[in-house]
Amino acid sequence: MIDWQHIDTVLLDMDGTLLDLHFDNYFWLTHLPRRYAEAHGVDLDTAHRQLAAQYRAHEGTLQWYCLEHWSDFLKIDIVKLKHEVKDKIQVRPFVSDFLQRLQALDKKLILITNAHPQSLDIKLEITSIDRWLDMVISSHEFQEPKEAQAFWHQLQQREHFDKARTLFIDDTLRVLRSAERFGIAHLLCIHQPDSRSEHRQITEYPAIDHFDEIMPPPAPEQSH
């Protein structure tokens, strides 16, 4: 599926790609509604309904990913609530082997995520996946989500990667479409970003279940 000899830079999404999306789905769809209902004295159905309307209104925007926005808007400490269920944060299968193999092949590895820096900090503290990465970038640094072309232009200005020799892996189709519009040559999606949800059949882009399917061969041992 991938000829690694033609790849210099690997851009990697975090949630649903390197990490199991179950944590995020559980937080936003189960844990937060419970805490919101308790904090505001409404029943759980009302909490779900009110939150779902706000999620739909902001999906794909920078506000959707901003913990400060949700804390202010919902009058609840989102970071504190995330810490309550952080034991659910999990690295997806074969991720560590995949990143170490790419690192050994001297590929440039850049995590690009829409996750808010406060959420990013929690996940890196739990998983330490940044030990295998050259760079970690939150779209909040650019004030543009990955869905926006402005994000990609700022990323290109900072990192000067060759679009023709770059692979981008993400679980969100609208983000992959944005990367495609920008001209990233190699795009890959994830069939099942949440291990507890149904398996999706992705047809718009090449897609994998796990990274063992695209694991590059080991770097040749250096001669002495």
C-alpha cells in the first residue's frame, strides 16, 4: 500500500489514529452529559439533547476542539472532568512499533492534532507517544483547525515538507479532504478509530485497521 522509499515526512493525527477514540467518545457522549446534568439540575435526556445540539453547531470548527470554549459555555471544568476518566486513554495496536520503525528509517514524524493543548498534555502524559515524534503541533497554535486550508499553509511555512513525499494518516474524512485539496500526495484513513464502535468501511481513501498492515521493513543494520 505504501512505498516507504517515496516518503520523507509522516503527518499523524492523534485521536482515532494513534490513540483509541473510545476515550473521547466516552467523555463527550457519556461522562460529560452525566456531569452536566448533575451540575445544572437537569435530567440526563435533557443534558444529552442540549449537548448534542451544541456539538452539531460547532463540529469541524476550532471551537469544537477548544476546552476553554466548552468550559466557559457549559459552566463546567472540562479539564477536571477529563482527568476523572483518563484511565480510558489507550494507544492503538502496533503504534509504538510503527513509530519506532519509522524513526529508525529516519522519517520525519509530526503529530498534527485538533486536540486542545490541555487535552494534548493529558494524553501525552499518559501515553508518552511524543518520545518517538520529531514535532507535536496542535491546530490551536495556528488558530485554524485541520479542516481549514489556512492550517496547512501555516504548517508548510513552519516545516517546509515536500507534499509529494508526505504521508498523512487521519481518521476523519473531512480532514483528509482538506489535506487532499492542499496537495498532500499520500493519504490514509483508519477503519475503526473507536475500538468499541462498529467497524467502518472506508472507500474514499485507502484505509487500514491497524499499523501492522503498513509496517515498513526494519532499517538495514549499519555495517561496521
